[in-house]
Amino acid sequence: TSPPDKAPTAGVTPVTFIEGLPQDVPLLTENNGDLRTQLTQGMTMYSFTSHLPAEKVTEFYKESMLKNGWEILSQSTGTNDEQYVYMKGEKRITIIMVINQGDTCMVSIMLPPTE
């Protein structure tokens, strides 16, 4: 049997909506409420952590993105991270999952500059 999922930290309010995130990009609501938004060279990156195991986070995004009509354009896997580039029509989104110390998983959703 696999170990149980870690419970969220007591008193944490998960992020359930991100302003600017396209509606067809799912948000993992089992997160630690630590949303960070960064704008770099016109690209917007939303990052947060989750108490779920990285495998479950990856599974959530792969299934949810495909269900919402996105196709995997490319994927790469490193020692502690996985990166997926999704395409839908002319839209492209990159999602990166990084396993942090303490078994939390950081999710970064990168949106390209808007035309």
C-alpha cells in the first residue's frame, strides 16, 4: 500500500482562483495557499506548492489539461522535476512540477506574453 497523502498545513487557505489564469487551464485546489505571481519579459508565471505527492500533481495536470482540449507538445523529466508544454490552437502553456525538500511539490504555470 502507498503512504497516505500528507494533510495540508493547519490554518492554510488554499488558492481556488487565479486572476489572469485562462479558464481552460485547471488549478490544483489542493495547494498550500502560497501563490506567487511573477512577470518576466512579458511572460506571466504563477507558482504555488502542494502537499500532494508529485505523481498525483502530475497526474492531475496531465488528465485535466487533456480533458480541457490541450495537447502535450513536449515533456522533459529531470531528477526532481517534470516539465510539460501544452498547445491548444495558437495558445501555448508550460507547466513545471518540482519536488522540494519536505516532500512538497511546487507547481509553476507559465503563460507566454499576450499579443
